Amino acid sequence: MRLPRTDHTRRPWRIHEIAGDFTVEDVWALPTPGGPDDLPELVRQMAEGIRDGVNGDSPLSRLLFAVRWKLGALLGLDKPATGIGTRTASLRERLPADLRDGPRGPDLGTSPFTSLYETGEEWAAEMANKTVHAVLHVGWVADGSGGAGGYRGQLAVLVKPNGLLGSLYMLAIKPLRYVGVYPALMRTIGRTWQANAAGRSTH
């Protein structure tokens, strides 16, 4: 379920201290019901998906990502010179001491993303290319249902477009994200979470 931006901005996330000049682009409630201490399991699942390149379970989603990577190669959107440490500085440089010295989060392999920090309530990773500097933020929140466990994940995407090109790019892909990418991604996250939960319950 897509959420209003205030569901992210009103919470006391540490990311607000670091990415105040980024725009909250999307916020989603994740289909990952669990207990109060289950964020590490969700972070592990998300990291595996990022490392393995899992972008959703629909043909449309896979097609959109294939087109995106092909377009990126043709236009040079993802060259090393456009990424973290070259075109733009890493947000690691903005971390307060306690986050900088604390757990960084999982290794995301050869994916475009790099973990920034992980706490008991949130995890953040960043990426940059020719169009944007983006942050993937995953938090763990009380779901308000009063049901078993009573918690779930919450996903937010924060972006800082790179000039006019970045703003036009974000505008162009917006309908594609909502039609093809996010719905498939939510189904994949939910199905994997349930499968992992079933596996944990048998041990």
C-alpha cells in the first residue's frame, strides 16, 4: 500500500539528519508482518534481493528494468564517473559519529547501492548515477492493527535529481514505477517474507 509522504517525514528517523536536502519520492507499507525485533530479517531479505537483482515478479517489471539498463548503457547514465565518490560525495560523510561508528549494514555486492547505516529501527542505502542521488530507506514500525506481532516494514525512496536531466528523468519514469515496478516489487517482498517466515517456523 502506498502511503503519504508524512508517514515517513513525521517519524523520528535518523535519515532526516543526513538527507534533509533530498525529496521524499515514494513511501510504501511493506507486506512484512512481524514482531518488534524483526528488522534485521527484513534487511537481510532486502539485501539479498538487491544483490541478486530481484526487481519484481511480473513480465512488465522485468521488461521495464531491462529497458532501463539498456537505456542507461546507451546514454552513459551509470558510468563510474557519475556515481558515489566521483560525481557526488557519499552521505557517509554526513553521518554523526554514533552512526558512522555503528553497524553499516549489509554488503550489497556489485549492485549500484551501498549501505549507509543500520540501527534497530532503520536501514539506509544510497546510489548515484548521472540522473539522481537516491536513498533507499527501510524502517520498522508498529502497524496499528493490534494483531499478532504488530509490526511491519516501511519503504521510502528519497531522491536528489541531478539538474534538469535528473528532474525530467524522474518525471518520465513516474508512471512506469507505479504501473509496473512497485506493484511487482511489493508482491515479491511479501511472498519472500512469507516463505522465509514459514521456513523459520519449522526450525
